[in-house]
Amino acid sequence: MKTIITSILSSETKWLHLTFLLIATVLLTTFLYIFVIPVAFWSIYGEGASSERIDHLPLAIFISEWLPLIVALIILWFSLSRSVRNGNLSTAKSYLCIIPVLLLLYLLRMPILDVMFTIFQ
């Protein structure tokens, strides 16, 4: 495993692929966080007292907060493993570099969204 990671990190970086992947992953995660999950929860549970009760359950909070990151990380992990299996290490390097960047950006999502909403208000 260590030799695979070392060979991936020592391979050439495709900057265009890395940039496109970063933008696409951040947009996917943001779209899931802002639009898809709230609309899915609203359409499943509707409005009223029972939906308020369900909305405050720990499982519902976990799903609404962390499902976009989990989906994006699963997609990145499968793409990384497919690239390594095919021997395309420069593409795998892009996937491997995006994972920690996405984790950092997702942990700072609330300050980033606050700045975006105040700028475009």
C-alpha cells in the first residue's frame, strides 16, 4: 500500500484534471448540501409536528449534515481505485489530492457559505 501511494504521489500532476475535479466535486457537494437533501427530506416528511420531531433526531441530523461529504468521498474513492487498477497514476494523483482538500473545505463549509451569501445578497 505504501509503495502504491508513493508511486501515485511521485507521478506527474495533470493540473487541468485536478482543477476540473476540484470544481466539480465542490459543486456536487454544495448542490447536495443546499438543494437535494433538504428537498428530499421535505418531500418525504412534509410539514408539521411529526416532521419537526423527525428533523431533530440524531440520524436525520447526521444524514443532512454528512451525507453530501460521504457521497463525494465514495465517488472519489471508487475513481481513485479504478485509476490505480488501470495504471493511470497521474489521474489517481488528482483524486488522491482532492480528498483532503474536500475534507478541509467541507469542515469550513459554514463560514464559506456565510461569506458567499453575504457577498451575493
